[in-house]
Amino acid sequence: MFLSLNKQLKGQEMLGVTLGNYSGTPGLMVNPAMITNNKSFLDIHLVSADVFFMNNFAFIPAADFTISDLFKSNYTFPTYREDSKNFIYYTDEKIKNAAINVRILGPSAMIQVGKQGFGLQTGVRFFSSGSRLPWEIPVFGYEGLIYDKLYNIRFMDYNFDFNSTAWMEVGLSYNYDIYEFLDKKLTLGITVKKLWGYSGASVKTKNVDYIVLNDSTISIRNLNAEVGFSLPMSYDETGFSQVGRTFKGSGIGLDLGLVYTKKKQESSRVWRGGKLCSQVYDDYIYRLGISVLDIGRINYKDNAQTHTVHDASVFWDEVDTLGYTTVNQLMTELSTVLYGDPNASYSGNTFKIGLPTALSIQADYHVTELLYVSGFWIHPIRFNRNALRRPAQLAVVPRFETPFFELSVPLSLYEYRYPRVGLAARFYFFTIGTERLGTYLGMADLNGLDIYFSIKFSLGKGSCRSLFGGACSNSNFGNKTIKRSSF
């Protein structure tokens, strides 16, 4: 069972889009309390997308690939060894992790009305994560059971999992400035999301104790594992023909956020109604935020199966003769091997997958008129192993920011271990960026990728004549009475 699952393994935070004062709707993905802290009172978002992949097993050496190679005519990716593999792998014996995150933020909007802010987001997401994967399992997947260097070794592995799901979401956001006095402001934000799951799969292994004896024999001494899946296909037919409902599951998601702002000045002018464009933007010395993201789960009930293996042991010979053409055929054959009964492993027709819940802290310091430095930290929170794992990240992001142009250079530490340098630029309404610049320049191994873009329009506070100007270009615009306050 665990050998077959390995075949499935074959952004992340969009820091150049989500942290600035013109972040608008995408900024709510990091902290839902950012509506009333933007330089815009209205943001109309068309589309944003992020494609992210990272693993610490397979890679293409830095010397063999740069982004310019893709623009060469008749370019083909490098191949390795006699069997023409498209990648090689790290030969260390470290625990392996992998994450894939594809996120599309669709038509969305946000608006500020005084101390309140309202937002609507639509989106589609695909997320896969493999956590604490034993190093030898992907090696067997790459080399096959003919790899005799791992024969007659007793492997005892514990507590590893793989989860994957695709879903659509629609979210409603609300902000309120719960405290504002002199040069201090505290904003609370929440986003509630309705989730529709398109497909999902979950594999949770408590332990496996096994020895590979040769290319056709495995001695499984003990195995405890759970598998759940709900896929857009018939389990009795080959191919991906749609079966049942389009959405196989549903759920609720929740983001919570808090933002504290230390303003540069006290303002005696308070917006008391009238034109929304006349609202005041108050510049700040620094801003601190904390948020808990993606609380919730998706419950799959349609076309769903769960299988449980409890304290199974078997001397499995002729592994190489295992053949199947459908999902049900695979599961019944595995159940027969492990229990001697084709239906013994079946344990239910519903399962749940938790969202990639995470705790995040953000900080932003206004250095000079157009220069800012942000700090960003995000760490996964998993309530159980039937949940997606969001990778940890620590970053410092200096940025140059004007209404018409923005340039940021994210310097991040992925999983507290892998340093990365990114680059993002905004030109009016269009932003493009990556947090893995070294990979594209041939300065680092290609063991993942990250690229994102955003297209949106906004109306600035403080001026009812300009699409991008007003308070966005003058931090004191609209303030008739100002008083310098202490730090």
C-alpha cells in the first residue's frame, strides 16, 4: 500500500503582493484585518494566481537549468542515467517533506466605510503536502524494487502522512477599528469562507515495519495506516470520467486577524459620512499584525471511501505481479494481500481533510517616505494528521512603494532551513513576483518553483479626482489639524 502511494508525490505566501499598503484584497489572505489599513478605500480585484512547489528529495542541478533555457527553441529538459530520468535525488537519509500549492484568487472586492471594512473573495485552491516521509520510500519509488542497496534492511517508520485536496471557496470579510485614540489604532478582522471540495485524498501511517528482501518480496512485520479518498472518477472503470456530484465535499473556513497601528500623527479630522473617497489615510511609524489562517476542514461524503489497516503483517512475495486497472481492483487486491479478504480493509464512506491552518505574525516599519521594511512569520498548526501542512516561513521584505510602482525583495528562510531570495514588482495594477529568484537564475538547484501575479484596480483615500492618487501619494492629505506624537 505504502509503495503505491509514493507515486502520488511526483507560494506560497505571495509576499510581494500581500504585505504592502496597496495590497487590497490579496492582503486579506495574510491578515483579514487589513481592509481599514490600506491606502485605498475601494479595491476591485480581477485575478491573482500563485504556483508553488517545494521538496527536499528530487531536483535538477543548478548547472543544468536556468529560466532562459525555456526561451530556447527546441529546448528539452536534461535527462539522467540510462533510463533517462528527468531529475536526480539527494542521497541523504533525512526525513522528506513536500508541498504543492496552486491558488487562484478570482473576482473579489473590498471597501472601507469609516471604521468598518467589508470584503468579498472568490477563489480556487489545490494543496498537497507530504510530512515526515521516510527517506527510503521515495528512493524505492525512483529506483524500483530492483534497487539492491536497500535489500535486507529493516525499516521502522512512524507518523508520516500525505494529504491532497482541491476546492473552491467564497469568503466574506469584515473589519472594525475597535480602538482608535490619538496616534494608536487597533483593528479586528474576520473572514468566513464557504468551501466546496472537488476531490481529496488522505494517507495517514501510524507505523510500518518492513524489509525488502528482493525485487519481488517484501516482509511486512507490522503496519497501521488509514487511507481516505474522494475522486472525480468511477472506481470501477479506467480513466477520469465524472461520477456523481461535481463537488464531493463541503465545509467552512475561518481567518481571524488583529492589527495594531502606531500612527505618525494625531488627526483631528474624522470621516463622518459623505463621499467615501474623502476618507483619511493616516500614515504610520510601524504596524503589527497577528492572524490565524485557514481554520476549518472539508468533509467528503460523495464517492468517498476509507480503508483501515490495523496491525497487519504479511510475507508478500510476487509483489511485482500486482496488477490493477481500476481503483477498486487495487484496493481489493491490497486488502486480500494484507487480510486474506477483499473487503476487510474497507471502513467507511466519509472522511475529513483539515485546511492548511497556520499562525502568522506581520510587522511593517516605515523607514522613509517611500521605503518600508516588513517582517513576516508563518508557522503551521495541525490538530491531527488528516490535515494539510502549510510550510513554515520567516522573511524580511524591504520594499520601495509609490502609487504607480512598487519593488520588493523578499529574503526568506523556508522551513527555518532553506534561505531564498525573491523579487516582486508592481506596475500600476499589475504585479508579478517570485520568492525563488536564485532557482530561475541557475544559482540554486531546481527542487521547486514559485511564481505569482496579480491584476487589480483601486481608488485611493483623500482624493475624489484620481484613480491612484490622493492620500496614497501624500500621507498627510486631508488632515487639517495634525500634531506630532511621541514614538
